[in-house]
Amino acid sequence: MAWGVFAFSRDGRARLAGVLRALLIAQLVVSLCMVIFCYNTSLRVMLLLKHIHKVTVLLLYGLILFQAYGMKLHYTGGLRLIAVLLKCPHWKRATLVSSVWMLSGSLVAANGMLVYAACRGTLKALMKELSSSLRIGISQYLTEPTWKALLDTMQVELSCCGADKPTDWHDIPWINMDFLNEGSELVMKLAGADGKVLPPVSPYSCCTPRVLAPCYHDPLQQSEWREVWSESSPLLSASLHTRGCVEAVRAPLTRALLALQCFNMLVFLFQILIVVLTQLLRTSARAAVLRGDCSGVGPAVLLGSLPVQMTGPRGSSSREELREGCSSTSAVGGTYTANWTHRRTRRRHTYLRTRTSYPYLSYHRPSTALRSPQIPVGNDLHPASSSDL
């Protein structure tokens, strides 16, 4: 029982191989675009996160590069296999090699979905860890110079403020009493019973340059504008970044994750077409071999098999004889010149060129003392006779 039966001549198989090459090139281009887009989209964020979660950053990039490298191996192997199916359809292992290649390509395409799922789970875990890490960094802003430099850089480059929201600077105690004037009435009013101070103060890195007005971020030092805080002016929130740094990190990584999903789905669709066309090319070339004419018309089938009568040019019915008959001619109709004599001559010429160009790579020759002496006779050299010795 056969399903999806087609017939391809020699030219038809050549055109089919051209479409296969185009699909493989498209698959390779898609994988390269996936790596370049994901890298460029998340590069700035990953450079900031590598100081906090270095292992997670390397894992995300490693998964994407692993998928792209698998696509590259599938592409290079596919081009070689297509050339073999066209020139040597009588090859005994063509069916096995093509089946293994189609299976490995399908696994690589399916692995793209697994890579997407792994990146998605890793991104969720990263966001949870990042929120708690940034809260710790806010509490150590004035005591740890590393956290201060990292938070200031992140808030300026990503246009964010706080961990989850800008008011995190007002809810997390990060200013100790040692940095404040205990004799100030305002400070004592803001101090709690436990000695912690939670003033509505944000670092200067939270200020946004998009508002052409003073940045109201510190009511303790900006005493000339304290009426702005007392009146709850809208300039307070307008002069600061409105989103948290966790959301600023999540946005480009989510875009990269969405692009990864779309690219992998496109690669999977290409792989389905590649499997179908490879099956047609392989079965058509094999049927032409069994009919005894490698350059003739051969039926192709997607699923199942067709009863093909094995008839050679001399009435032979053995499969081995048909393969030997096809091996003398190529699938493009020309004479297969790579016979044993030609290969021997070509090896001899290669040896002579190697000996002339690279004498240190030449084969070992017996010493001149063990060879029969030569004496000149005219312009030629002849072996010496026993009487001469």
C-alpha cells in the first residue's frame, strides 16, 4: 500500500534537489537570525545581569547556541547527502544514511521547542531571583559600593527605578541613622519606633531626563522645594522613572523569547518539507536504480512501497547486478570516470607532487648503496653489468 505516489525524471530529481538545497539554506539563515536577534535584543540586559546571576545568563545563551549549531550540522550533512543521492543513487547505504539524517534533523527541530521551554522556565526563575536580589541590593546601597554602582548603572541604562516599582526605595530601609542628622525635626518625625528611617528619598539615578523640570527625589536635601511634597504635586512621580528594574529586564528578554519561539516554529515547518522532499528524492532515485536506468524516470512514494520490477539493460534481475550496472554511469547521464585505473594514476600524480613540493613528507626510499650502480652510456643511464663490477 503506497500513499503519495509521484514520478520524477532525471531533470525532475535535479529540480527537487535544488528545492531541498534552498530549504536547507533557509533553515540555516533562520537559525543564524535567531542567534543574532536574541543576542542583540538581550545583550545590554545580560551584561548587567552577569554580575548577579552569571550561571543563568550563560545557560540561556548556551541553549540558543546549541540549537543553532545543531542546525548548522544538519545543513552541512544535508548538502552532502543530496549530492550523493543525485550522483550515486546506487549506493547501498543511501536508504540508511538518509533515514538517519532525516531523523536527526527532526530531533534537532523538535529540540528547538525544548530549548524554548527551557528558556521560558529559566526566565521565570530569573525574574523571581532578580526581584529578591535587587531588594537586597537596595538595602545595601550605601554600605556596598558594588551594589551602588550596579543599581545606578541599571537604573540609568534601563530607565527604571527600584526593584518592582519606584516606591521600593521608600519601603525598604536603606538609609541608616548614621547618615542623618538626629537633631533634625524632620528626621525624627520620619524615624520609626524601631529606629529605622523610611524617608521618601530615591537615588539620583532614578531621575528621568525626559521631563524638563527639576528632579524631586530627595526631600531631606532639597529643602527649597519641600512644599512640592507637602502639596503632593504630580511633579514628584513625573520626574522619576515609572517602571521597576525587574520589568525593564523582563521586556527585552520576553521579546527574545518570543522571537525564539517563532524561529523554532519556522525551522520545524521547514524540516517537515525537507523530510517530504528527501523521501521523494530517495525513493525516486532508488526506483530508477531497480529499473536499471539511473538517469531514467523513477516513481517516488511518501509512505509505503511500490512493487518495482528489477530489469537491467541485459535482462538481469539481481539487485546487486543492477547496482553494478548503474555504478558505471552517473545519475546525470555521463560516464563514471572514477574507475580503479584513474584513481591509481591520480594517487601517483599526488605522490609525485608531494615529493617535489614537500620532500620531508616523501616515502622512505632505500639507500643508494643497496641499489645497483648506474653508468652513463651516451645520454642514457643503464644498469651496470657484472663484468663491469
